[in-house]
Amino acid sequence: MPGMDGLEVLSRLQSSSITTQVVVITGHGDLDKAVAALNLDAADFINKPVERKALDAALLRAESRIAAKGTEPFELTSSIEGNIFHLEIRGKISMESEKRFASLLRETPVDQCSQVITFHENFTVTRDGLTCLNTFLNQIRPLCPHITLDNLSYNFKRIFEMVGLTRHAKITPQ
């Protein structure tokens, strides 16, 4: 766009009183731009050429966030069924989430189990949140050798793969 890029538009929307959901579409997409857009609370980020699957996923996320009136607060809920440790993540994963993840590691008896991490449809993540999530997966991997990331949108699967979270966990297909 002449004069400013999409991240600048998103930044200006953030500082205004306009409430909307933004899906960033770029022809110059890379991980840094995707994460920068998420840091600015974009509903989603898509690289060109736009795939129908990516666009549908982004629009569903934006609609869901409109219905929820934005980003929900960060929340972790866990349960154990047999040898399967279930963890559900809601809201925005950021550096503030680090203490809750660390607490979860201390509180939960997860010895040699399988773990399923389910992401709520409205979850989002910042750059620091990706680091936090990566650290958590790295720490829990020796305790839970089989980790599955579930309910990730098409676009978030791609971002998680780009940042290397698939070294620690398998992403379920949808």
C-alpha cells in the first residue's frame, strides 16, 4: 500500500477507538511479519497467494473473536484421564503466561504420559508467547514423551511449524 504497510494500519487501528478484527494478507510474508501482526492483535495472518483453506480459517477466527468481543483472557485448564494429560488453552499466550505454565509443571503429576494440548478457537499468541510455549513443551517433553497439539487453525499450524514447535509435539490434522 502506498504510504504505509498493513502492520502500520493495524497499529493505528489498535491505538484508535475503532473495534474491528483484522486479517493481515501479505505477499511478503515471513515469520517475523506474522508474529508482528499477532503482537498487534490481528485475528490472523495469511501469505499470498491466498489459499481458500487459509482464508476460511482466518475468517472463522475473526467471526469468533467478534462474537467473543475480542481476545479472551489467558486461561489454562487441565485434567488427567488414565495416562492422558489434557490441557486446554484459551486467550492470548504471552510472556505473562510463563508463570502459569511453570506452575502447571510443578502442580501436575505428569510422569511418562501422553499429553493433548487443545487450543480454543479464539486463542492467539505473541512473539514472547511462542517462546513461552516452546519452553513449556521443551520442559514437559521428558515427562510426556507423546505431545499432541489439537484444534489449531490451518494458519496457526503453519506458524507453529515455522517456529519449530513440531520438534516437541505432533500437530493433529483437521
